[in-house]
Amino acid sequence: MSTALAINLHKLARFTNTALPIITLLFFLAGWQISFYFHFLTVPFIGLTFVNVYYLYIQKNHSLLRNFGILGQGRYMLESLGPELRQYLYSGDREERPFNRTERAEVYRKANNVDSASSFGSQNDFDATEIKLRHSLFPISKEQLEPYSLTFGEERGIQNTYTLTVPFIISGMSYGALGKRAVRSLARGIARVGGLMNTGEGGYPKYHLMENCDLAFQIGTAKFGVRNEDGTLNDQLLADLAAKEQIKIIEIKLSQGAKPGKGGMLPKEKITPEISELRGVPMGKDVVSPTHHSECEDYPSTVKFIRRVQDVSQLPVGIKMCIGDPRQFFELIGEMKRQDIFPDFITIDGAEGGTGAAPKAFIDRVGMPLFPALKTANDILLSAGVRQKLKIIASGKLINPGSQIIAFCLGADAIATARGFMLSIGCIQAMQCGSNTCPIGITSHKEHLERGIDIADKAIRVANYVHNLEHDLNELLCATGSRSVSDLTFDQLYVPIESALFPFSSHN
């Protein structure tokens, strides 16, 4: 027979609320009659008593504090510390979300140029639901691999094509979502490896431009940086930005994986005078972008808008979207065929994508996960006979080579990741991106937090991360017997019939 340990919090609270003023009075009398040094205890207990009285009788917002007083505050303190306690003391290596400790550790080791090899076997479940890569009986050597090269705009034969020489793109993160030191660290690091960085929808990319890296300028639904007062596209502002040497391609964001069907969001806590000026928005109010481009009311107008941006910018132009209903994607591609207008690339963003701020219902419940969405998009493009008209970029929780090569097998031509690169410069997954209190300073605009980021050091970590991703990707390519990522196909994946990722597939 056992008895559960139980504490009567009601009695304990009544005792605490009664004892506090009594103990305070006793310390005061002891300091008056016995020794002055007792007043060193009198002062803090007076403070605790006043706080307790405030909780019990004055504040009205928290019922728990009105009922339990200062003892109730302990509950809020433990709740606040709960994520840290679980992360560092209680959670297993593969329990956390959105990225577990094992996944984060792999990125950290790559960024620090430390061997990320493991011992004693995988920690995965091997429960007949995991996708695996089919290796070849006859692997090839690295000398047989073809250098990665992807040229945007070649299908249209435009003059200002852009060739990507590393397959990993820093996905859209604006100045606003990130602080200036984080932006500059990422931009400087990707410039070291000759890669591409997406500006996000934050308007004029001041700090992205500062490090002279290749940029994809993103046009969000609010069109910050290229907008008229009524929120429509300003052709002249777009032409001026597109003329800058660093801006190589344009991405029109139709929707985002973490919050499809809803516009971008920048909490008021993160809007500084500089951000207010660059975006042309007021301070003291959350900035919420429209749910869609005012120019894009249906399939024909959306396709015409793509051509307009292509004509104005004279650069490769693509769209970013999270697929909801595959039938709508099918209709969009059909309209492109009818008008003979195609984007130079489509970024398929999975519903598991990250963001600085979004309603939880959208983060958890809206949109199609990346892998089935990617295969669906690729299959629709193939069936329509237009796959050769454009490139596909995959985006959504692709931080390591294992998930990236699956995306290539499903039709991707390049990989975009935001959180992978955030982890590479020290993100600890504190989940405070929207509150301006990021302890690392990556998503904060507070100087005392940003000062922890050494731009030169973090840039080296970004470059290391890219180089080590390339190394592992090449190793995997050799194992499959493929000479380049363009040779990879769905047939090189083992997808169990039971896998919930591909309920429509019978391939096993």
C-alpha cells in the first residue's frame, strides 16, 4: 500500500499569506530591540508583503494570484522556466519540436566544422513509416560527380540569367524578422561560398545589400519596398531595385508554409524607427500583410502579374507557395499553359515551415506538408508537359542532408532553408522569435542582445555549414550511383506503404 505525496496548496497559501506580515513585524521588532542587522531581513520581507497584498487585493487580471497570492507566482515562474528545464534536463535527444537535440547538434557540428559522424547505430525508429534512400550496388567515386549548376531564366532565354553554384539557399528572412547583425552574418557567410540569400518581404534590403552577396528579392503581399500607397506594385521602385548588382532574381510570395492563407506578420515589439522607415509603416502597431496580392484575384490575373514582374525587373522571376488543394495548383499550371507564361521557378513551401509570428491554428493545421506537396507539384508539371519550363525550389524543415536528398528525389532542383542557417549562427530554439527577446540576439533588435553576435565569426560558421552539407550530399549521391542531383528520381526512395507522408503512393 502506498500513499501519494500531496501538498494542500490552499492551506499552504493561507499560512504563507498570514505568516508574511507576522515575520516582517518580528524582524522589525528584532532590529529595533536586539540588533540593527535584523533590518537587513526586514526590508526584503516588507517588499514581499506589499507584493503579496497587491496580488491578493489590488490586481484583478490573474485569478490564481488573487486566490493564492505570492505562492501563485511560483506557478507562473515554473511555467516560464518549463521549456528550458525540459530542453536541458528532461527531454530525450529525439523528443523536442520542431527540431530535436540530435538534429540541432548535427547543424552545430557542421557549422563549427566538427565531424558529425555518429556511433553505435541510428536513433530513428525504423518502424515501417520512414522514407529511406535506395543505395546502388555499384557506388561511384566523387571524381565522377558533376559540379552543381542551376541557371534561372534560361528557359525564357533572357539576358540576365542567374546561375546557382551551391544547391542551398538562405530562405526568406527579412530585416525585421531578424536583427541587423544576424542579417549581415548570414549575408557575409553565404557570400563566402558564392550562394544566394532571400531578402524576405521586409522592404528595402539595407543590411542584406551591405555584405555584397547574391540576393533574391522577395515581393510579399504588402509589397514593402516596391509599393504604391494603395498597396499595389510600383513598377519604377521595382525596376530601381532590380537594377542593383546584388539582386539576381525576384520571388513573388503567394503564400508561406507556416501560415498559408494569411499574410506576413511583424509584431509591434520588433518595429524600430529604422524598420518603420524602411517598410513605410507606423510604430506601435502590429504589421499584418494582406492575405493575397491585390493584383492576383484569379488564375488569369495571377499569371499576368508574374509576366508583369518579369517585364519590369528583366530578371528571373518565380513564385513561392504552400499547396493547399492540388486541384488549384493544377488549374494554375493550366492557366500558365493557356497564356504561355511561366515563372522561372516555383518555391514549394511545406506546412512544416517556420516563421517569426503566426496564429497557432495556422502553424498547426493549415497547408500541405512538403514531401507530398513536392511530389504532387512535380507530378502535375510532368503530366502537363511543362516541367522543363521552370525550376523547383523545396523549402520546409530541410536542415540536414538526409531530408534534403529526399527533396531532390521528389523533384527539387535546389533547397531553401531558413532555420538551418539560423541554427548555424547559434540559434538555440528558444521559441521567442516574435517577442524581440531572443537570448542569442538573432531575432532581436535590442542592442544588449544583438551584441552577442560576432559577424565575422558567424559568417565563417555559415560557410562551414554549406561546405559540410555539400560534402554529405556528395557522399549520398555517390552511394546512389548518381552523378548529380538532377539524376535523382522518386524510384531511388524506399517509401513504405504505411507511410503517412505519401498516402496516395503504392510505391514500395
